Amino acid sequence: MNRETKIYNTLTRKKEIFKPIVKNHVGMYVCGPTVYGDPHLGHARPGITFDVVFRYLKHLDYTVRYVRNITDAGHLENDADEGEDKIAKKARLEQLEPMEIVQFYTLSYHKAMKDLNCLPPSIEPRATGHIIEQIEMVQKILKKGFAYEVNGSVYLDVNKYNESFPYGILSGRNLEDTLEGTRELDSQSEKKSAVDFAIWKKASPEHIMRWPSPWGEGFPGWHMECSAMSEKYLGKTFDIHGGGMDLMFPHHEAEIAQSNACNNCNPVNYWMHNNMITVDGKKMGKSLNNFINLEEFFTGNHEKLERAYSPMTIRFFILQAHYRSTIDFSNESLQAAEKGFTKLMNAFETIKTLKASNKSTCDIKKLKKDCYAAMDDDFNTPILISHLFSGVRIVNSIKDGKESLNDSDLEMIKSIFKTFVTDILGLVSDKNSDGNDLTSELMDLVLKLRTNAKKNKDFDTADLIREELQKSGIQIKDSREGTNWEIK
Ligand code: ZN
């Protein structure tokens, strides 16, 4: 399917028609989590944003290789070149082996992504599994003269780099701006300039996670893993690089510099950044006591939460905003999202029971065109959702006998819901979050048994089925056309 799909490119600051390097194939790299704590909203947003990009491009018949890394070494506490490794610190505090921390939080991240119905990426490489590739890249950068070694650490020489390539093209900062925002070098510093960053760090005696290198025992700089792993799996230049806006500087800027310095070419054609999340209007932070992890949302077990919110409510809520806008989480907005989501899913169930008429009184072709146009406009999920709600209104009017659809239009609206709700937005009924139609199939079976019971004048059984379903929150309604059910 050849469509003109536009992507907002952070690098050029405009929407561009998406053209992959290799026809029909897309390489996409997204920065994944540093696995040292429970998954939270800050993980849910990029997870869901790029899941929808992945799903839509696949729907358009591209073969997509989606690479999302796991950072399990080299991410220091203060994101600069000092402080303790985040994973090693957690390991020290909990008296565990760093790889126990990595394993534990990788599994909880995977569980959270599965709960949110995010498809697994094609490849999920780990920093510690690619130390050799990172050392090789550091060696190449040194050879090209864009880095220098001091006391077992290697730094990228940003001033030198800036003579050949513009440093700061992604974030729109120039070198002077960057210098102003950087702390002055103290007399102890080994760096030539405060803007230089470590691509390999010497391990101090107490540093646990360490590997041998040509410069002695050490560990890679945090930015290095994404450059090395994206090149390994997607090539020197690939199509899409995604991540949260907070990673744009210094992380992504550093990735661009490392790749240019190593390969003399820009690593990425389209940079995509999702915006940030606030809770009750404030940035999330442990000290503000508004740091709510995903499991707490799912169980309601946090003092800021009035009750539990299902993974699909969180997913729907995130998709109600465009990925480049900020979102604010509050109990009210989540409850509103939950209502909207239930309405959408109920209409989806109702469609299955609708009967075709001789003529159509609604324009379903336009609805389909509008849905695609929304996704082709930089993955505009809120606009898509508003079109789907036009679909909900049509479905409910047909149910009430106010509108009608002929056979082919009825098939079309069914396929619109299946394509956009399930396949592209990845929304499934909460009782069915494994993504298949098991609930529907079971309900069809239960309703068939009830109809048979009624035919056999076994009204006790028919009533029992109705009452028991009601206890589970499922309401059934009999009408001339048959029996409908919905989750209340
Ligand atoms: Zn990264």
C-alpha cells in the first residue's frame, strides 16, 4: 500500500513524507529503559507511541525491523560523566549482583509492556552484550582524530568535531549555548573542554561493572551503546530513531556525533520524540510523591489514586493526546478516558450484531478516508480517535434504527474498527488483554446455550445465565434481532 505518510522530523523541524532507504523496509531504533527500577508512566509513553508507529507501518505492508535496547551498563547517576552507575548503585543498596537487578527489572518492564499490549520489538539488544562493538567504535573514533585518551578514559573532542560537523543540530543548540549550560571544568578534570563527553570510562577500583579494553579496565559511555547497536542491526544510516524528548540532549545529540565521527555519515533520517508526562500538573518525581509506577496504576495501590485503572485505560488515555504534546495524568482525566474507552469497545461489540439493509444512509468511505488521513498526518491518534467516535455514533444510530447500512458498507465499518482499534491503536477489551477474541468467542457460546435453553422452555437456566453474567459485570439485552452483550 503506497500512502503519503508524513512524519515530523525533529532534525529538520518539519513534517516530511516518509520515504524509507530500502523500498518496503523500515529500520527503527528506539531508546529503551535503563533497567534499575519499576516501570512507570515515563516508560509507558514511548512504549505505546512507537508501538503504534510500528503497528501502522506494518499495516502499510512495510517490513519493519524494530530495535529497542535495554540499558544495563554505563548509565551514570547524574547523566554526565560522573557519579555511580545506576544499576551498580541499586545492586549495592540491595546487596545483589548487578545482573540480578538487570534481570528483575527487565522482566517487570516486559510484563508492563505486555499488559499495555505493546508488541515486542524485533530485536532487544543489551549494552553488556555489545561491549566489543562499542570498543571497536571508540577505536575508530580515536583513529579519525575526534577523540582523545586520558588516564584510561576516552572523550569525544566536541570542539574538534564541530570543525567538521555541526554539533547540536538536533536540539538546535550551538557550541556556545552548550558551554553556557555546562558546569565549569574543575582543575581535576581530565577533559579538554566541558562539552566533551566520555565514550569510554576508566573503572575506579569500586566500580563493579567493568570490561577489559585497549585503555585498561573500564565501561562504555552511556551514549555509545545506541550508536554501536543501531549500526550493528540497522546499518550506518537507518530510517527512524525514536525516544522521549528528554533524551534529545545530550543522549541523541551524542549519538549523532559518535556516528558522524566514526562513519562520516548521519546515522538517522527521521528523528521522532515523544513529549513528557506530568501528574496533576507537576513533573513526576520521587520527592513530589507523585511518582506512580504502572503496577500501582493497575492495582490502585497509591495514595494519589482514587482507584485502579486498567492497562487499556492508560493506553487509551496516552493515545488521546498526540505524541508530541504533553499529557497530564489526574484521576478525573483517567476516569473520563475510561468512559470513552468503554463506549468505543461497546460499539465494537455492537457492530457484530448489526444487520445490513438495502441502502446506506451514512458515508462509510469518508470515515475510512478520514481515519487513514489522521494516521498519515504524523500518527495523529487523537484525531483518529475522534473519527472512530463518529463511527460509534453511526453504529449506535443503526442499532436504534435511525440509520442503515447496506451489506458492503456494513462490512467496511466492521473492518475499519478491526483495523484501527485493534490492529493499529492496539486497543483490546480489558477482559481480553491478551489481544485475541477469546472473550467474544466464549460469549457467543454462552449466548447460544441460553438461546437453546429458551427454545427448550428451560427458563430457569436462561435466567441463571443472565444473572451470573450480570454478577461478572456483563449485561445482556434481548431484542428482535438477537441478543447483545456489553461490559458495564
Ligand atoms: Zn539511546
